[in-house]
Amino acid sequence: KMNLFFCSCFFFMIIFSTSSAYDPLDPNGNITLKWDIMSWTADGYVATVTMNNFQIYRHIQNPGWTLGWAWAKKEVIWSMVGAQTTEQGDCSKFKGNVPHCCKKIPTVVDLLPGVPYNQQFSNCCKGGVVGAWGQDPSSAVSQFQVSVGLAGTTNKTVKLPKNFTLLGPGPGYSCGPAKIVPSTVFLTTDKRRKTQALSKY
């Protein structure tokens, strides 16, 4: 399975018209985003997106996180599990099977608690609330699954998304560029078999 990107988002605040990648409470903390391609489809791939809050103290509180990026090509989101985009965009060129989102720059939010089981994914559906790793590692993760179309179907044809943004209550975050990193290894629920993402960002 392919892991396509890794984006590290660092806290920033503006003091007297200057910006600094520094949080007095979490000077070394960051939030990482992993984009693991788990399988290929006819025109793209299915990816698991994982957000880890490696900050010691700073939680992402209500109303939760908002994640955005710009597609490198003309990708669309066919479907999502565990999250949704805030707008569908103009999908008028599609007949029959209409994508979940056709925007060049999609905006994604977590689902709220209590959504139907078939819309849930592991570590999802907390309304975008994510705990701090230093206080509760089990609550410091948020995940969703996305099916991307018009994207290419090999490691050579898929392009990394660009210009990631991560918003939350309070001061925002500054995201670095996506980069290809070693594939994530997953342990099956019975803990007896390891599988590996096809590619990772």
C-alpha cells in the first residue's frame, strides 16, 4: 500500500506584525498529517488520512479542525468516510455517478459524534476535537478515508496535494510542504499480520 505525503503543521502566532513558529506552551510540538494510499481504483486511489497532535498541552477544541489543500491536477473526491467536505463544488460535467467534491481546493471537517455506523472510520467523528499527545495519546489522533478520482493510478502518475492549511480555534497553524516518506506499516486487529501502505505523503 502506498503512502503519499507527510505534512507537518506547526503552531504560529503573530506578535507585533512578525510571525514565529513557536508556542510558549509547546515549543517543540507539531501536528503531522499522513496520507496513506491503501488501494488503487479505476481512476485513482483510496487513502487513509491521519492527523496526530504531537503537542504536549495544546488540544484542538470545539468547533474542531478544518483541513484544506489544493489538488495538483484535476482530482475529485468520489467519496469520504469519517469526514466530509464543506462544499461539493461544480460537478456538472459528471453524469450519473457524481463526486462528493469537485473543488480544486476542498475544505474538510470531521463528522460529529453519533453519525451512522456506515459513515464512521477509526478515530473519527469527534467533531474535530483532538487531544494533546502529552496528556492523552489515545485522543490525540483523528482519521478519515478519502477516495480520490482523476488522480493517476501509479506512484509515478499520482501528484502530491499542495498548500495544506489546518485551522482550529485560537491561533492557527503553518503547514510545510507535503513530501514522500516511508510507507506506514499497519497491524491487523488480531495483531498477527502486518500490512503496508502502497505509498505515503
